[in-house]
Amino acid sequence: MRWLRRLAIDLTPLRASRDFRLLWSGSVVSAMGSQFARVGLYVQVYSLTGSPAAVGLLGLSGLAGISAAGFVGASFIDRHDRRTTLLWSQLAAMGVAVALVLGAISGHPPLWLLHLANAGTWFLAAIHGPARQAAIPRLLDEAEVPAAVALNQAGWQVASIVGPALAGVLIAAAGPEAAYAVDAATYTVGFLAALALRSLPPEAAVIDRGAKAVATGFRFLGQNRLLQSTFVVDLVAMIFGSPQALFPVIAVQQLHRGHEVVGLLFAAPAAGALLLTLVSGPLTTMRRQGKAVVWAVAAWGAAIAGFGLAGDVLPLALVFLALAGAADVVSAIFRSTILQVTVPDHLRGRLGAVFFIVVTGGPKLGDIEAGLVASAFTPTISVVTGGLACIAGAFLTGKLYPELPAYRTRTEASP
């Protein structure tokens, strides 16, 4: 049984730090609620308009909120107590959820209200997400950070699988207002968890404000090729290898099934990612994390190409998507770890904001790329060529940024 304990996800951060337990549990509950609101918005906009294009515009309003928060967060997070930031951002997000509840109860809320709420939700997520991530190195030893990131990934994947499934059932029974009410309740839990945290003031005085703070963060990024490489390689993966926008089309044209399998296609990567994180014990002790990122992104691309080549064999398609999700979570764990352990505390908030923009904005750009290529050729060609481009892009990034494959953790023993 000893080998099984070594294989299992490392729970050390949860045992070692009361504050990390609070931070982690609050974030998992909030993430679950966010999935309820996400499904609720998609269903409500479609029921009001009957237009898939109108639903797609939620991506634009979300991206607008993320982009705005990237600049606000960059000038705010590093100058304030991170616990305080978590508290007010959770309260504000709760207020947005309540506004959605009231709009849904009214029966026919204006679309601008739904898009404004969507932008507000993502704006706040792009502030409390980086603030939460920036707090982790303050709560744990550096050697425990990879395990903490793996635990965060596990919690997120559980929320991504369970949340949408439960939301669909609840919305069918009680309407989108019920989903928004669940979202508001989960923010309450997140707020109470943050309230119980100890204070996390900045370790050093941060004088920069506004545009100057943003410029300082980007200047640091411009001088740090290792960090640049982690952003570039993730954009490669998401722009070329993210076929989610094509799932409804692939379900009909490639798999020759109905829309009932679309949910399976969305859930499969999250299921693969969750399974990998549950056996991520050996990963958290890896030292050549940069090389692991390159190979993980290449593996993601190979699995996506395999998904495109799976034809109408649904089980095989789902297996390839699960493998893609497993590869993606390896990349996510190590990219996040590199960010948190190489960036000084007074810059973690603003660099975390940039990281959040890349991670959440990349898939939206990927939707555009996938749709354009599919329109010019076929969905299958779009998926397969995107996966192959992802493989090439991963190794090209490693060549252009040798700092990435050469990176090793500072705790690695000398050869």
C-alpha cells in the first residue's frame, strides 16, 4: 500500500495549513456555484433569443470583464491585504448573483443586464482569482506549492464536472433563477471562509498605482523570459488545440449523434484532468517542471488530433478528450507553480492577473480559430490541424525559449 500512498494526490498542504484549508474549501464551493451561473446564463440567453450567436456573445462580454480586471487588478491586488480583497470581491460577486436572480424572476430581463452581469462576474473573478493564488505562497512552504496547485486543480475539475450536471437538472426543474440563487449562496460560503483567514498584508510597500503599476508588472514580464514562455506555450495550446466551440457540430456531423452527447464531450477533459490530479503525488516532486510543461502541451495537441481522427467512435473520442484533459492539468500545475515561486510577493497579484487573462482568454481565441478553420474546411480538419499545430508550437516554444525546458526547481539536488 506504500506505493499507492505515493501515487495519490498529496494532501500535505491541507494538513499543514489551516488557512490553506479555508482558502481551498471556499474556492471549491465558489467554483461550483460559478458553474451553476454559467449554465444558467447560457440557457436563459438562448431561451430569450433562440439564437446561438447571442449565446456566443456571452464570451465577448466575459472577455471584456476579464480584460478590464487585468488592469484594475494589476494596480490593486499587490497594494492591499489579500484577505480584504477576497472579502469584498466575494461580496460584490454575491450582489451580481442576486441581481441575476431578480432579473430571472421578472421573466424577461433585458439582454444588456445579462451581459453586464456576465462581465461583472468575470471582472470580479479576475480579481479574487489572482488574489487567492497570490496568497498561497504566503501560507505554505515553497516545496508544498506544487501540491497546493494540484489540489486547486482537483477542486476545479470536480466543480467543472458536478456543477454543470446539477445545474442542468435544477434549471429544468426550477428555472435559471434557482441556479443563480445557488451561486449567491456559494459566494456566502466563500466570504465566510475568507473572513476566517488571517490577515495577508503586502510584505513590502507597493508605491505604484494605476497605469504605473500595470507598466511595472509588464516590465517584469518583459524581462523574465521564463514567465513569458509559460504564457506563450499556454496560448499555443488554447488557440490551436481548443475545439470546444465545435462540440455541438462534431456531435452531429462526426459522431452522428444528437445533442445529448455534447455534455459528454465537455465533461470528458475535466474527467481526465480530475483522474490525473487524484494520482498526482509523483508530479508534485518533479524538478524538471519546465520540460514537463513542453511535453504536456505536446501531449494535449496529440490527444486533440486523436479526438479529431476518432471518427464516429464515441468511446474513443471521449478517451482522447480525457487524455487531453490529463495532459492539460499537468501543464497547468507546473505553469502556476513556476509563476508563484519565481515572482516576488509584491508583484504576484499583477502577474497573476496577466496569468488569469491568458488562461481564460486563450480558449475564447481558440473558439474563433476553430470556427474559422471549420468554416473554411471541415470541423474534423479544424480539430486535427489544430492539434498538430499545437504539437509543433509546443516544441517551437521550447526552442525559442530555452529557459522553459531548462527550468528546474530550486530544491533540486545538484547532480
